[in-house]
Amino acid sequence: MSMAMTDNEITLAIIQTLKEGKKQTFQELMDELQPYDMACQYKEIPHKHRNKFLIYLSLEHLTEMMQELDKEEQLDVLGKLGIEKSTQVLDLMENDNLASLLADLDQEQIDDLTSEMNREESKVVQNLIKYPKETAGRIMNNRYVWIPKHYTVREAVDKIKHFAELAEYLNYLYVIDEEKKLAGVVSYKDLILAELHDKIEDIMYSRVVKSDVHTDQEEVAKLISRYDFVSLPIVTADDTLVGVITVDDVIDVVIQEANEDIEKLSASGKAIDFNTKPWVAAYRRLPWLILLLFIGLISGGIISGFEDTLETVVALAYFMPMIAGMTGNTGTQSLAVVVRGLVSDDLDMKRVIKLVLRELWVGLIIGVTCGLLISNIAYFWQGSFTLGIVVGSSLFLTLIIGTLAGTIIPLILYKLNIDPAVASGPLITTINDIFSLLIYFGLASMFISKLM
Amino acid sequence: MSMAMTDNEITLAIIQTLKEGKKQTFQELMDELQPYDMACQYKEIPHKHRNKFLIYLSLEHLTEMMQELDKEEQLDVLGKLGIEKSTQVLDLMENDNLASLLADLDQEQIDDLTSEMNREESKVVQNLIKYPKETAGRIMNNRYVWIPKHYTVREAVDKIKHFAELAEYLNYLYVIDEEKKLAGVVSYKDLILAELHDKIEDIMYSRVVKSDVHTDQEEVAKLISRYDFVSLPIVTADDTLVGVITVDDVIDVVIQEANEDIEKLSASGKAIDFNTKPWVAAYRRLPWLILLLFIGLISGGIISGFEDTLETVVALAYFMPMIAGMTGNTGTQSLAVVVRGLVSDDLDMKRVIKLVLRELWVGLIIGVTCGLLISNIAYFWQGSFTLGIVVGSSLFLTLIIGTLAGTIIPLILYKLNIDPAVASGPLITTINDIFSLLIYFGLASMFISKLM
């Protein structure tokens, strides 16, 4: 295949080979494609050619391509393959990918799919599914090479050669002791630079950075990105090596966690992407919107409580959206800083106090600036000095409260082991709405005689 | 050092060795630490011990630790080291890290720092700085191994052994032709599985996935995470290999881009983390808040235009925050879906149309649901059937408009090559505020006789 072929030209060539039944040309085309591109091509060609595409594809390519499809597409392909070939594919799949395919299926479907599989492989995968979602145990895989610590460099190199096909990355070898406990790690670079007769335990690095199977996947991502590792060993409570998490999975975790933070901060509902069906997307977004509808009604209730004040000075309504909006926004700003800060930094009491004091200062600075600005605007627009004072000092107070609420609430949630992003968005909006309206109309009612 | 030592115990041990002047024990302690941990320890110990810490540290450790510090801390350390040692460290630093240290310094400072450096190394780095921010050229490094395509496997393995210390990851070797153009790639796994006398050009993979030096770093991250690569070769327009981008840098890019999206979506201002000073944080947040203040005043202006309506039926004010809030929120939800969808998916016209139609459906579904709900609530709360109809149909209309605005505006910005997150947050809020108030008070004014 010419290196210069565009994706479209490749699609046409693939359809051509399928039509003409040229299996070998088809496979040569596939040899030059990355798994992701095979999956794109498979989805690009007309439905009527897809069965033949799957039949012509070698088992290895089929397995690689499977791992690039989403769950629904995978189940569809497995159905088309028939029980025998699909079992072969499942046996070959990396077990973390297999686990994420099987998770969420009901037991009957799992049994159907795995009934003919290699028993040991199937047991490993079914064990993976038992770990809670988003933990290290759920995303780890067993495609790594381990060696006993009494090996020499020569023995280690021989073992690598033997398992090269199997290992996902060859950067590190994990070293275990007699009880199968993780004892150290050796990089491939170390092996190359050592002498063949050196003992592994003499050249290994024994202070291994590792994670427990129950660690949150976000913590694993933090470790890998902090130390620039390509993989991280995963151990059980008694230090037995049970798997590794590789950097490519960590990128997916980082993207997924960032998306979750954004979903929660923007209250946009879980896992909506370009392919989500309208009913599903609406169903996922509605709970937040209905919650916000009632939050909006609480504000309405507070306003109705100040009906007399508002009837007397209708101009007060003009500044209402601005004050509520600004307070909500400064709260969201602080919230975003805290939530994203936690992605890369750890927190101790000293830092918490420093952070809260910082935000208090920030609140004061923006409160003074915006308060003075709006006082002048309100005075010149409505010609009332008192109105200027009321609007300006309300904004000053609510900005400070909003900033602090946006900082302190997520920190408390984090301390209570609740994801700070999940509850804080709507929570902070409610609290800030209530405070800002109470302060604004409270101050206005106090000065009502001068406002008339 | 005992593997079981806690971070605090290590800190105490370090201070002890520094006090007692035991350089060798100190270096043994350091041998067992990861660069990130060295940096943490350096920042943890009292200031008075830091100079000695730097003096005792070997040049290699010093260089590794430097790369884990932030810019201010790096400049501080370089100052403490003095011109000779700091030049040695700069020579040893990976050139992408060095480039990010030098970027944003003024030319005089750059000249000061690089004056004594290895001329070639310094030139390479100064060239890197010339690439625009957030492009592949700016974050690539030269720590990779390349081989001519006429090499045999044996020659390739010899070259790797020679350059093992230099290469960041040994997963791939990049193959170049006579004109130094990128011709292929060989994985280390391929080398292990091949025969020593095989020719590289026979076993190499020639359809190389690569990026141009001017590609946006976000696109590079998309490629690496899509194909699960450990590194990606970077070429100039004529296909000359000039660097690689490694997966650990990509994780940083993914986190940085996610933070930027969140900053923009929550209008929280650029690059504020736990260590930002209050004045700086306030200064970065204020522009958005002041913008939102004026946006709030536009809403106020619209309300004041309907002063008569509002004076006649004060109850209209009760539903104002809810309608504006809901419209803003559905817009932000759609915006978040589009902005995050673009992180992993590409868009063509077909998908755009599908997406807009999907969001139209979503808008209709949530519009009908929330509209009916609020109609009933308004009717039972205020006892006015007409008010219920006005509030309900306003919400229905504004939710549809809000949803579509939140989808279409970022798509247009994306088409115009403007980052959709940057302008859309405040833009969508403004548009949605204006529409929602105009529709709400417009409808209310039409039915004013029945509302009284």
C-alpha cells in the first residue's frame, strides 16, 4: 500500500478487495493499519460488506480492532462472528479490555460469552469485574513480565525474549521474591547497561512505587503522571503482585475524570457524548435541570417574601440578576480552582488554611472592586445615592461569601470523602442565591425610607 | 534505607546527614528516591539546609530534581548553584524542559543562563522556544534513537546499547532514509523477535503515524491517546525527523487542556492553582467578573424596559431568576458536551447536522417536561392560570433556544478555528439572558390584561 494513500482511498481499496474476494490483498492492506484505523474503516464501509470484512480479518487483527470499538459495537461484532471465533477473540483480548466489555452485562450474558473460553483466562476476568468501578483492580491488566529476584541478567533477558509478544510495554520488569511478593523493579535500560552475569537483586531498584488494588483510579493517574512512569505495579494488601496499569489506560482515566469534573461542574449529566441518543441525553440532563428549577423557586420564594419592598422600589429588580449571577459565578470560579487543584496536588491542614485565607483575600479584592464599580453605575443610572450604596455593599458582601462558600464547601466534601465536584455545583448555587437575595433585599428593606 | 521509611522519617534522616556532613549517606538516601520525591524533600527541609542539599546532590540527581520544580523554584536553584554548576545542569536537562524554563524569560536572562552552555545544545533549545506556544515543536524533545534504514538488526541493537542512557523510552526506534527523512518505525519488541541479520527496512513499519512541528499540542495528545503510543515522531514540512513527543508529556497536556476547558467554561481565569498569590488570582478572575457584571446590567436594562409590566404584576419577578438560570444552565450543559466531545472526536458536516438535530430533540424534551412542571407550580402557587401559561411557555421556548445556542455557537467558533470554550461561556450566558428575559416579559406584556 502506498504510504500516501488517504483514508478515503483506503476505504475504496478495502471495498474493492472485499467485492473481488481478494483475501490476501485485504490482509496486506490491514497489516499497514493501526487498530484504531481498522475500526474506523470497519465503521466506514457499507453494512453489506462488514461480514466479509470480519471473515477476512486475521484473528490477531480482529482482536486488536475489537479493543477500539465501543461496547455496543463489540457485542454486535461478537454476534456476527459466531460462538467459535468469538471465543478465540475473547481469549486473546487484554483482560482489562475484556473486563470493561463484560462489566454491566447481566450474569446470563457473561456466562454465554465466556462459556467456551479458556477457563483460567475467564476466571481472571470474572475476578477483575468484582473490583469496584474506577479502582486500580478494575483497570489493571496482566500483560507484564515478572522475574524472581535470584535471576541473573542473562536469565531475565531470555525470559523477556520469550514473553515479548505478551508484554504490553517492555520498559520495566517486576521482580518478586520467594513468596511472590513484589520485591523490586528493573528497567530495560538497566538490563542493557548491566553485565549478563549480574544478579537481578543487585541491580534492581527496591523502593518500588506501587498501588493497592482498591486505590481510586484517579490516585493511580496522579502517581503515574507525577513520576512519569510507563506502568505502575498493582499489589494486594499483602504486597502480592497482581497486575499493572499502563500509561495508555491512564490517559483515558485522565480524560474520563476531567470529563466527569466538567459534567459535574456544569451540571450537564453523566456521560453524554456525540453519539448519545436524544432520549438518553435528555433523561440524563433532566434531573439537574429539575433540581435547578426548584432552586430557582427558592429564590422566587425569597423575592416574594420582600414583595412590599419590591413593589415600593421596582428598580431593585434591575440589579437582581446581576447580584445573583456574580455571586454564583465567583463561587463557581473558586470551586473550579479547588476541584482541579486536587487533580495534581495533595492537601494537608496547612495548605487548606493557606488556601482559605487566599480566597478570603481574593473575595475582598474582587468585592471592593466590583462593589465600587456597581455603586457608581447604579447611582448614575438611577440617580439615587442610597440605591448605589445598597447595591454596592450588597455585591461586596455577597462576593466575599460566594468566594468563601465556593472554597470551603468542596474542601469539606473532600474531607468527608465525597467527590467535591458532585454536590458542590448545585449546592453552591443554592447557597449563594439564598445569601445574595437575603442580603440584597435585607439591606434594601433597611434603607427603604431613603430609597422611595 | 529501609523501604518502610515514611516521608517524614526520610526528611529527618536527610536533615541529620546534612547537619553531620555525611555526604555519602545523603547520596545513598537520594539513590532510592524518585526525582519528584527529591523535589518534595528539598521543599520540605528548612531553608538554612537547602544550600548544602544542593551541594551534596550529584549532578544527575540535581538535573532530575530540577525538572520536577516549577519555574520560580528552578530559577532560585540555578541562582544558588552559581554559573559553573548551573551551566552543567542546563546542559544535562532534557531540552523540552529547558525550553519551558526559558520561555517567557526576557532575552537578557536567556543569554545570561545559556552563555556558558554547550553551544549546540543551547542552539537547539533556543530554536524550540521559537515555535508558538502549545504546538508540537514547543513540547518535543530530542531524547530518541534513530537509525538509517540500511542497518541490520544487530547494528540497531548495538546503537541502542550505546544510546540507552540518552533515550527517554526504548519502545521505538525511528528509521530515516538517506535524506534524513522519516522512513519507518521499529518497536523494540520487533527487534527482539527478529533475527540479528535481518535488515531494518524489511522489518520496519512504514506507515508511520506522525505530527508536524506546528500541530496543536491537543491534536498530538489526541493521536497518542487514540493509538496508545508511548511516543510520537515530530517532523517538519519536508518530513525530516526533528523530535519526539513522549506519553508522559501528553498526560501533562491532557491535564492542562482539561484545566483550560474548565477555566473557560467556569470563567475562572487563567492558570490559578493552590500556590497562586491572592493579588494574582484576583487579577486573573476580575476581567470575567467585570464582564459578567455588565452582562448582568444588560439584563437589568431589559427588565427596566418592562417596568410597567413588572409594576403591574410584581409576581413576575419571582420566576425571573428561575427562567434565566435554567436557560443559562441548559446552554452550559450543551456547551460542555460539545467542548469535551471535541477532545476525542473529529467532526465532519454529517456529524454536525446529527448533533444539532439531537440537541433540538433534547431541547424539545426538556422544554416540554420543565414547561409543564413550572406551569402547574406557578398556577398552584400564585392561583393564576394565565401566569402558569406565561411562565410555562416562556420556559419551554427559552429552554429550546438555550440548548441550541449552547450547541451551535461553539460549533461555529470551532469552524472559525477559535477555541469554542473561550468565548462561548460568557457569550452563551449573555445571549440566553437576553432571549429569556425578552421572551418572558414579552409574553407577560401580551397577556398583561389577564394577569392583573
